Amino acid sequence: MAELTRLRSSSGLSRAEVADHVGITDSTLWRYETGMTRPKPGDVAILLDVYGVHGAEREELIEMAKHARKRGWWHRHRQALKPGFDSYIGLEAAASVVRTFQTIVVPGILQTESYARAVTEQTAITSTPDLVDEKILVRMSRQELLTRPDAPLQVVAVLDEAVLRRQVGGPETMRAQLRHLVELTERAHVTIRVLPFSHGAHAGMDGPFYLLEFPEQADPDVVYLEQAGSGLVPENPEEVRRYTLMFGSLLGKALKPDESVLFVRGLLDEDQ
């Protein structure tokens, strides 16, 4: 809740001081403030006591906390998701901009269903067929963010050339995925940038990542690092700054948007 950050700043107290005062950890308060964890109304009430908030504003914030505790549509699919990924889906749904760098696979929110199935069947090697179907359902449902009538999610994706050349699911599945990427770039809120092999070493060689930006300026950006068995959201703001700088460097290395579309079209022409 961004309002908790504002109230703490107005109080002149540091996050560590507040956490110590109410008997929680610094990282727990950080998760409350960034929206990573939805605080219980009782926890919000205790924090408001510390900040000296009373009257109508207090009641409104506690009521907001009650509504925020309501689970999103993805919660019923938690058994099919890797640990931590349900938190990412919630953050993605609340975000206004997602910036991502990918080295191996097309980001899930830009995948076709056949490509998503090919990826999931290979990576979810311990999952039952029903869980595989559920994972794909979640992935396809997330894509509704791109077509929501009120402020569709803006996506800026930098894709290493390897992402586009790997034959995931076979030639026909890959051709359909490449065509889908080209079609997506026709939307004003989707930008795809290709980072060719020929451009050499780059700042993202440690691996893929996501950066999420939110509509409210008071809400800090969040970085998400996806791993084989889990997802990680670093709590140190310096990590977010580091990945933001990395993404800027990657944009400087990547082809421009129109050049990137031509690159993808060229791959389709090669396969004719």
C-alpha cells in the first residue's frame, strides 16, 4: 500500500524504526509498502497508531486493507504455480508497465498457446497433464491485461536473438509465434526490441528479469527474477536500481523497434 509509505515518510520514521516499534521485521514492512504482501486490517491499524492517523482517513485505510485481502483469480491455481509466481501475477495485474529481458524464451504474456504448451511440457517435467493444462490456462489468462479497455498493460520486451531462433514446438509453432510477435507490435502499448548475436556481450548476460512499474508514483518499481523452481523479488531497492540501469543498457544495444520487426520478419522469410 503506497499510502503506508507516504504516512511513514511524513512521520519522519525510518522503516527499521517503525518495524522495531510494532514488532515486525524491516522486510515485512517493506513487503507491506510495496504490495508484495497484503497486510491484515489489524496490522494496518497498528501502523496507523504509530503514524497518528485517526478519524475518517483511518477508517478508509482499514477498509482498503480489507478489500486488498481479497484473493485474485489466480489464487485458485496456486497448486500449478511455482513458489513466488502467484505474487508476481498479482504485481503484474497491478502494474502499468512491464519491462523484461529474455535470453531463452518468449515472455509468457506474449506467447501463443501452442508455444506456451511446448515450453510448459518441457519445463514442468514433474507435473501431471492436468497441471500442465492449468499452467497454460493461467498464462493465457494473464494476456487479458494487454486488451483491458482501461489502460492496457504496457510491455517493453528485449529479446536475445536466441529466443527467436530456438525451434520451440517445431517449425510451425515457431512460425506462428514469430507472426504473433509481429502482430503484437502493431499495438501502441507493446514494444519488442531484438538484441542480435552480432552486437556482442551485454549487461544482461547474468540472465532474464522483469521490472514492474505501477500507476501510482509513490509505489516503488519492483524487479522479479524467475528461476527453475521459484521466483524471487529482491527486497533491496539498490537491486531495482541496478536492474533498471541494466535494462537501459540493453535498450542501447538492441535494435530499434522498427528494425526489430524487420528482423523478425526476416526470420519468417528465411523459413519459407
